[in-house]
Amino acid sequence: MFNSLYSKIGAGLALLFSIVGLLFIGVIVFSTDMYQQEVNQKLNTNLAQQIVKDRLLMTQGRVNHDALKDIFHMLMVINPGIEIYLLDLEGKILTFSAPKGSVKREYIDLKPVKKYLSQYLTQDLTAPIQGDDPKSLHRKKVFSAAPIARQKKLEGYLYVILGGEQYDSVVQKLKGSYILQLSASMIFAGLLFALITGLMLFALLTGRLKKLANVMDAFKRGDAVETFSFQKNNRSSDEIDRLSSTFKEMAYRIETQMEELKAADKMRRELVANVSHDLRTPLATLQGYIETLLIKENQYTRLERRHYLEIAIQHCQRLNHLVSELLELAKLESVQMKINPESFNLQELAQDVTLKFSLSAKKKQIQLVTRFEDPLPFVTADIALIERALENLIENALHYTREKGCVTIEISKAEKVIVAIRDTGPGISKHDLENIFKRFYHADRSKKRTEGHSGLGLAITKKIIELHQQKISIATELKKGSCFSFSLPKTGSF
């Protein structure tokens, strides 16, 4: 029943309003009763004094019954709710106007009486002052009192109860009156209206929380966050808006991370498959040649055995090259990988790298050309990693350039120093262009098998350039060639 926040708030609000309503009605009833007693006591402050002044109630410690009889008769006619008690100096009740058998006390506590008299003399009466009710052992009532003295000698006290039994019965009737019932009904209606209004306001406030909770539950079930709508409050951004925005960002981040994990898992499976395929071929070939030499060692000549060993060495070198590139790529993709930037002459580095490939270019009958803008500023980068990137790009260009083709290494300057490697190869198709930087991807599978191209060079190069916070770009045209380019910051601007 109380599973929702709104139901709990509504129940709490209803309970609070009920308690407040009961307290409010109780305070009104109590304050009304006390106000009536205060008014009654203040209106009859001089009553006891006037009776004592007009009548001789005690003579030498004896009660004047004739005078009391006249007073009792007069008060019964004028105000039957008043009760008169004659007390001695110790508070003992000597006589009274109440019916016989109704008085249950023999003594009246004189402390309230003396307090009343002291305040009466100073004209600073803080009504209501309550004293003992002779007709009850526990009840207190307002009263009027006066000392009885003869020749300046105190003989007793006149104690007048201002709200007798008849007064109590009238008060009870008033408490059950139409006016009081109407007042209580109005109070109840006001509290009910306030409760309904409060519940409506809380419904408006908790409505967005309920919608957000439903969105969270749906997201927990696996629904995409794009299918949910988040209503924004354009006037103000409160805690619920911030919570919705935070959840939306968190949900998007979780979905993005899940997609990245799926992509990483897919890449891992592809990597394992590709590595297994690339390692299996040279290992099988290597195993075959070695087993052949072991089985038919005496059947081959020395030159034939050397030829087989040279082939086995080539496959070992291919395996070593593949494993080295895998380790290098893993190191570059590691979180702990950091570059060591330094200032160096890029032109000299490019010339040294070009010189390494000059012999293999001649064997393929490919022209290797360098074009450097003069003068070139120094650049700031990791020289070892940039050297590796240049080697990969030049090697890739030579790999896909046909005989009697041309590979050009260009370096120019603008806001940054720009490096471009051009070739006159077959170009790259649109499909290949989207996958060219993936691991083990080959635009020409046949050359991979014949020449042992691993398919990791461009992936390593892209990672190196990204570590320098730069981008590598490709411009290509089918049957005319491709151009790989990247930029490096000048020294002083890194």
C-alpha cells in the first residue's frame, strides 16, 4: 500500500493534519473554557467583598445564620450558579449554601485564597485563579473571596464558587451547541481542504520523480535510453532536473562503454583469429621443412639442405617480425604508454629512413623521391616513434607500388610541419578506406601471402600519431595512387 513515495508522503501529511486538527480543536476548547472562567472571575471580583460589607456574617467567631439565610435566598434568585462557603481561619467549612450531602470537603486550601486577596488589594489580579471545589476532591474552580473581620480582627473568610453545578451543566450544554459544532466543522473542512491541496501539490512535485523511476526501471530491463523522453523545466533547474540530467548522462555513458566493450571483445576475437592464422602458416611451413630434413637428412645434398634451412630461417624471421609488431602495438595501446618529446630535425630523420629503403626500392625498380621545403623548422616529438611511423608508411607505399612506380616523401611547413608519403599504387577503394587502419587488414590479400606483409604497420602508425595528439589522413584515387599525411608541431608550440 505504501510502496510509492507519494503514498508515504500522503499518509504522513494526512496523519500530520489529523494531529494538528485535534490539537487545534483541543486548544480552542481549553482556551475558550479558561477565557470564560477569567471573564467570570473578573466580573465577580468584588462579589465576596460586597457581601461581607453589606452583611454581618460572623459575630465573635459564631456564624450569623439569619444573615446567611437571606444571602442564600437572594443569590438563588439572582444567580443560582453561585455557591457560598463560610470558612474559619484554618479553611474549615463552617456552613454553605449547597444542598446537604453534596459537599465532600471539610477544608479548603487557603493558599489560592490568600493569593487572590493579595492580588485584589494590589489591584493586579491575574485571573483565572482557581481554588478547591468543595463538591469534588480533585476539581478546581474560579472563586471570589473576602476576609471576615470585626474590629480589625480576622474571624474567617467568605469563599464564593462562581461556577457551581448549575453553571457546569450550562457549560456542557454550550459545548454541545450548534455554534461550537459549526466551528468544529469549519475547522475540519479547512484542514481537509489544506490536505487535498497539499496532496495535489505533492502529486505535481513527485510526478517527475515517478517518471524518472519508471525510466530507470525500463533502463534496468534493457531498454535503450534514446527511447525515453526527459521533460525539462525551462523556468528553473531544480534537484529533480539535475537528477534526470545526471541519470541521462550516466545511461549514455554506460551504453557507450557497453558498445566499446562489445567492440573490444569483437576486436579481441578477430585479433586471436588473425594471429592464429598468421602464425599457423609460417609455423606449419617451418615445421614441415625441419621434419623433412630430419626424416630425409641423408637423401639431400648439402646445397639442398642449406636451401631448406634458408627457407626455415625466412619463416622464423617472419614470425619474429609479426610477434615484434604485436608487442609494439600492445605497448602503444597500453594506458601507461607515454611519449618522450624532444626537438629534432625532421628532414634529417626522413633522409635517414629513406636511405634504409633505397636498396629494396631498387630491387623492385621503384623510384624513391624526397621533396623537402627549405628551410624546415625543428619539430618536437618522440623521435623513435616518428621514425617508426615513417618506416611503416614508406614500407606500405613500396609494398603496394608496382614496378617502375614512384614513392615520394614530402615535408612542407605551415602552422605545423606536414609530412606526406605518396605512391603510384592501385589506390584504395571506399570499403578498404574505412578499414585500412584495422589490425591485420589487407587491401590485397594475395601480396600478404607472397611477401609476408603483416597488416599491423598502419595500425601502429595511427596509434603513434594519436599519441602525439595529431591525426593521420588519406587521399586516394583508384589506379592512380594514395597519399598518407600527418602533421607535427614546431618546436616551441608543443
